[in-house]
Amino acid sequence: MSRTRTSLVAALALVAGTSGAALLVAPAGAATASVPCTVDYKVQNQWDTGFTTAVTITNNGAAKSSWSLNWSYAGNQKVTNGWNAKVSQSGTAVTATNETYNGSLANGGSVSFGFQASYSGTNAVPAAFTLDGVTCNVDGGGPTDPGPTDPGTPGGRVDNPYVGAKAYVNPEWSAKAAAEPGGSRISNQPTAVWLDRIAAINGVNGGMGLRAHLDEALKQKGSGDLVVQLVIYDLPGRDCAALASNGELGPNDIDKYKSQYIDPIASIISDPKYAGLRIAAVIEPDSLPNLVTNAGGTPTTTDACVTMKSNGNYEKGVSYALDKLGAIPNVYNYIDAGHHGWLGWDSNLGPAVQEFAKVATSNGASVNDVAGFVINTANYSPVKEPNFKITDTVDGQTVRQSKWVDWNQYVDEQSFALGLRDKLVAAGFNSGLGMLIDTSRDGWGGSARPTGPGPMTSVDDYVNGSRVDRRIHAGNWCNQSGAGLGERPTAAPAAGIDAYVWVKPPGESDGSSSAVANDEGKGFDRMCDPTYGGNARNGNNPTGSLPNAPLAGHWFSAQFQQLMQNAYPPLP
């Protein structure tokens, strides 16, 4: 398909219950020249003492390299924190200025940011906004205000499935979240449905199967659009470098994967009754990155990954999934691409792009079967490191020389996503390629979060004092202590990024802290053991894992509570 990036920018609105999470969309810059700018101000969520708001600016004048938006409140509203802009307040006057990464604002272009504020009494929309001193018109409203939809492309798919659409709230996850103290604050957030074994297609132990989820999605959809997020995750020899998430299929079970897993999923999704749903399919987390880094010639090599590279069944399986699901007009395939702490080095990123291009152009698959890529799936790397950047130096030493960065080319997920996207397009993927970032557990808030850059006494002191990612090592991936909920699911938060999403449902374990007998094919990985001293994949460091964790995918209440406590942006 042809996917041409539009200038539509959206922000998530929280809607009580399981009626889907509405994605509000700003005007698309088609205003007449007589209106120099448009401000779309939407209250996303409001409670007795506070609210969150999404603001989208559309510039109808000359292109800008930086911007400043001003408004005043008629009441006692006080901004407490913001994201995607520097938001400050003096009295009733509020100023929002661009971050370093979103200062460019073309004619007809849009930029979006958000903030949280306190108030009492009434919470009226500001009467006027000025962009760099010029008065804009304003559209504003409450959490249920609808927005325009993405106009789409000739092939039937829209450019970005998240724009103009609600997102599916999984009732099973929502119920578990709501049952936790304080969990109702996030229980209406959209999370992905993991199809992690053949039995999950029809439902496990009386739970919802795929058809039940899609039927529920139709109810949540109503008369608008809705995107359902599915994780395709049952390759032969699955997750060859992590025992905790091993699967049910043996290394040579490629025919079973095709006929008993992918084919039934494709058959259900292609039922005409579901044609009005947008299906975002996350394709096989960790599989292809493992072939790049753990399948030979490196200290992190495992025999299982060598086998999967040799027999080609990861590649055959991913290509088959892309081909079969990509043939369904309302499916958007997003291939998993690890995270910056895995593939961010040039020595890994180049081969990874070649691997992705190979599977997207072989065994029946085409680049037109790929809507985009997803990074940070079930991981903890921050979207942005606000206190330092890869180009910083200390006494002439680049931060790349620090033990934490370790010569990586990236320090956070958003820069990695955009850098990877550029390389993918150069390798032959469509220019409208969209990226997803899993922000479900990468917030790193709480009292341990640095408030500014670290000391300039050494490159290590600077980086360690600056970084909001408080893991012991960036290779630690299992039930990380101190982590918090990240950015709430948001459509089109930046150019090239289709959405921030919660692929990993917060509260579901990464793996058990000790061996647990089970019939799910899940082994015990010492990286989930808080007493383990590590291995080559985490620089032989302690794991930083929480104790008393259950099997991967099972509910982990203690982790859920910590994620809420350390959420960033903070929860109300």
C-alpha cells in the first residue's frame, strides 16, 4: 500500500469504563490563510481536583524553527507537569515552548503536547491563545469531544490507524487493574491482547479468545473507528535467548505454526463482521533481533538462537505472518525491532535493518505488508532522556564512553525509533513507515528520578546522575525494580511515530523469580532471579529484578503497585 504521512496529530482521551479509549485529533492544517494558527485544546480526563489536557497547534503562517504558545486561565488552574513541551506558569498566565526535538513547525504543520494541572471550582477552556504573539482561533472541549478521522489512502488503509480512533480496552486486564487499590486510575487504558499460544485463540481456562475480544471491540467501537492491538507471539523455538518466555512450539514446528496458529488467526480476523475494526498486529517480539545479536560470533550467543538462524524458521514464520495478515485490508503489521539498548550500536543496527528487509521481501511477504515497526516491547527504556543527549561531552570525553552508554549511538527510544526509521526507509521500506513505542513501563518516576543533569566530575558521574533510567544495566529486562508507568497511550506524538502504546499490559510478569512447574512451556530464566549476578548480556551485573514474581504473563500485584507509584507523568 502507499502510506503518505499526514499532519494530523492526536492525543489520548480517557473514557470511563470499557467503552474504548478515545483518540482525539486536531485540525489538519487546512484552515484558510486568514487564520494564522489554530489551537485545539482538549481536556482529556478530569477529576475533583485536577485534569489532564492535550493541546495541538496548527501553524497556517510562515514556517517556524521554534514556537511559544501563551494563554491565561480565568480560574485557579495550576499546571503541575507537562510533556512534549516546556510548560511554565506565572499567576494565571501559562507559557508552553518547544522542546529541542519539536521546534520545527512548517506551514500547515501541527505539533502536540500535554500537561497535568490542579484546579477547584470551574475549569473553563481559555478564551484566547497566542502563538509567538499572534492570536489563534481555538477549539476546545471535554473528554468526549469527537475529532476528525485520518482521511486514509487509496489502498483502503489509513496512514496511521491510531489517528481518529478509539483504542480497545481489554476487559480482562481492565478488571485486574481496577481490582488493585488505586488501579481505577488506569484501568480504562488500552492494552494489547497477547496471543501467546494456540489455545489463546479460542480462550484459555474460560477466558476470552480472539473472536470474543473482537466482538467486544465492536461494542466499544460504536459508530466511530477503533484500533485493536494484537501481539502475534508463538514462533517455533520462541525467544531463543530468554527461558522465561519460551513457547510451546519446538524449533522445527514451522508447519504447525502456520496451520494451527497463523491460519486460524487470519481466518477469524478476515470475518467480514470485523472489517470495520483497525487491527494493529505486533509481529513476534524479540525474534529477529535475536538472530542479529545472539545467533553466532558474539559473547551473547546461545545454542537455541544458532539453531533458529540455521533452520530459518524465525524468518519463515515472520514472513508468513506478514503475508497472511497483510492480505487482510484492515490489518496493520508492526514488526518488533528490539530497543535502543539492544540494537543501538552501528554493528547491530545495520545487520538488523538487513534482516528486517530480508523477511519483508521473501517467502511471500512484501514491504507493503509492513505498516511499521514497534520498539521497546515489554521493555523499560525511556522514550526520552531529558537530562543528557548522545552528543554531550565531559572534559572532552563523549558520553558514549561512559559505562552506561557503552559506545551506543542512542540513549533513548524516541531517537532510536527515528534513526531506525530513516535506515529502514533507505533500505526500501515505504516512506510512510510508522513507529510504535511501548511506554507501558518506562516512566521511571518517583523520588529516585533525577531532576537535572548530573555532576561534571567525570563522564560516568554525569551520565549516572542524569539518566532517568535507573536500571543497573540496560540489558536488564525482567520485572525491573523501581520502574513506573510511562507516557499514556497517545496517537501521533511526533512525526514518524504512529503512537505511544501499552503493548505489555502493566501488572503482567516478565518471568518467575524461581522455577515454577507449568504447562505453558515457560522456563526459569536466572535474569528474573534478584539474587543472580548476571551474564554477558547484562555485563555480568545483578539483574535488578523484583522478588516473588509469578510466571511470565501472570498477574504480579506488587509490580503493578510499584508501576503506579513511580509513574511518569505521575498519576493523579
